[in-house]
Amino acid sequence: MKQLLVLLALAMPALGLAEDLSASQLAGQKVFAHRCGMCHREGGTGTFVLARRLGAAQSLLEQRTDLQPETIRYVVRWGLTNMPRLSRVEVPDPDMNQLVAYLTRPRPAAAP
């Protein structure tokens, strides 16, 4: 049993089930879950709106690799179409920095 758990732990990164995140990225993942996840995780209103506008491949923000820090900051602070703006009280600047670090984190290259 112990060997099976070790094998699973070793296989998780290769399967894309685990990701090494820096402390800032991990904190940003928590900010995303708390402030953004209701709409921008699978099944959320934000994912449906983005899928209509940009296509299904672009609808899940956590999976995108093309997000730019300045775009994230602008959309969070000023809103965009159906998304309301979030003030510095709702998402303080340190949280914003962590959120940006998480959403723009480098990803391993996809296997061909």
C-alpha cells in the first residue's frame, strides 16, 4: 500500500494532477478560489460568458496561458461587460499581486 501511494505521488506531476506553486502563486490560488472561483471555475457564470465570447478553450481562467498581468488588474478593478469591478477593499493590492502571480504562472510545455 505504501509503495502504491509513493507511485501515485510521483505520477501526479506527470499527469498534470499536481503543480509546484510558489508561496505567492499558492496564495493567489486561494484568492482566486475565494474571490473569483464562484464565477470563473467550471460551471460558473463567468465561464459560460467567456465561452460564448472567446470559445470553450478560453473560458477557464486557471487553465489559460495567455493572460497578461495588466489585463487581469484592469478587468478586476474596472470590470468588463457582465463582470463587476472589485475594489481595493474586496481585493487588496497584495491579494491582487498574488492573484496575478497565480494566473500568469509558467506552465510546463504540453506533450506533443
